[in-house]
Amino acid sequence: MPIPAQLARGLRLPVIGAPLFIISNPDLVIAQCKAGIIGAMPSLNARPPEQLEAWLTRITEALAAHDAAHPEAPAAPYAVNLIVHRSNARLMEDLAICARFKVPLVITSLGANEEVNAAVHGWGGLIFHDVINQRFARKAIEKGADGLILVAAGAGGHAGAQSPFALVAETRAWFDGPIALSGAIATGDGILGAQAMGADFAYIGSAFIATDEARATPAYKQGIVEGSAADIVYSNYFTGIHGNYLRDSIVAQGMDPDHLPAGDPAAMNFASATDAKAWRDIWGAGQGIGSVHEVVPAATLIARLAGEYAAARERLAGQ
């Protein structure tokens, strides 16, 4: 379907930069939006909670200044990710801050919430909910989500196990709203492939860890650059929910990545970055990292994706 009008302004690639826990920050979001993709960050990255207001002020002012200086090429919209899981004691406080800024797109995770959806719709925003299967997808739409983020096999961080081909096809059989596809997309060819399958957006996260603006350690960024799909471990040990992580970061913590025990879903906690060892010490990453070869500014990465995307379209048109 056509991309919603409120998300199309300034969009030069059909891409959403996935909100990366701990990693995403205003610098990265601003750079992504200025370069023509939707930039996103988790609200929980702003600590203490009062910092979220300061961050959103900075983002909105920077994007407004860019638009005033470049009316011919305005910035793309931005998004905030809200964790709806019961462990997030900040949910309603962060939602109220988002309401004051009328955040254009809210991405919800780990629980579909009708109250949150109604609040976002009340200020004219859109809700995309991330899901790993049809049961969660249908539940999200029933509770008022406008769009779906299909988190397929190979995606970084919390991820599903289904093929993107199956996940998109089964969703499109009943849902004609906006879809973003996540799962090892790190090239312009992958963006076009997501569209060919029936998605409206590619949802790209791991590649942005290896950017200058990302709030990741140099070792983490270098791990993305040096890694490949074979270096990704899929486990639910760290948070109770299955996710993909860099093998070397597991080894560095004294664990055997090939013999991890099963995790406890009740142990999941997003309330404190200090305690969130799964993201601070055990590094999330998707299977697409083999296409990332250097640490660059976000704008440079997006320019590469745009060039590859255009070349892929031209190549297919000539066949």
C-alpha cells in the first residue's frame, strides 16, 4: 500500500532506522532523518526519564532548522519506541512526554496496548507494533495498531524465527496496511527485496551500530564490522525472549555460546540500563552484518544504501 502521507514527507528511501536499545540517541536520529530515512530511538535510552523531554526538544528543533534551511529537501519524520511490557514502569510517563511533542510515529514492543494506541491517535500520530508471528500481528491490529513491523529470522536483538518470505506473505493475505520488514537487511538490494515481497519499509538496525553517531563502544562497532552471519547466536538465555547476539561478546563474558541454558521469561527487565546485561555486555546484532565493512557517518551509510537501491532497481528493470 502507499506509505502514509505523514511518514512520506522527506523520505528518500523506504527505510526505518530500527530503535536500538542503549545505542540510539538524538545524534543518530537527527542524522538519519536529515539523510532521508525515518530515525527512531527507544524512550528508555533517555536516562533519567526527564532527559527524554530534552532529547525530543533537541530532535524537533534540529529537524525544524534543517527544514528551514533546506525546504527543497526536508527531513524525514522521527519515531519513538515504547516498551509496553509490564516491567517498564516508565511507560505512561514517557507516553505523556511523547504526547507533548506529538511524535509522528510510535513503535510499540512487547505488548499491544489499546490505551497507548488511543493516546497516540489522539494527537494524530501513528502506531507500528513489532511482531514475530501471525497471532501477535492479528492481536496488534485488533487493539488499534496502524502498521506492523515484522521481525523475521536473522533480525538483531529480539527476533523471530520465521522466514521473511512466509511472514510477509501470510500477513499480506489479511492485512493491507503499512508493513516494515526486519531481518538481516543491510544493503540497498535488501531494501528492494523487502518491497518486492510486499513490505512498505525495510527496518534496518544492526548496520547503524557501526556509525559514528551510534552510542556503542568502539569494540562493539568493530565487532559489527568484522562479523558475519556465522557469528550470530540465537538464544533466549539473556532476557527470556529469543534474540540474536554477537558470539564474541558472549565468549568475552566467560560463556559458551554453543551451550547456553534456556532463559526465564519472568526475568526480563527493561527498567535499568545498568542491569540490562543483554545489551550492555552481550551485544545484539543481526545476520546482515556481513555487509557492513567500516564505521562511517550515518549519512554515508544511507548514501550507500541509496546507491545500491537505485542500482538494484536498474538491474531488475533491464532483465
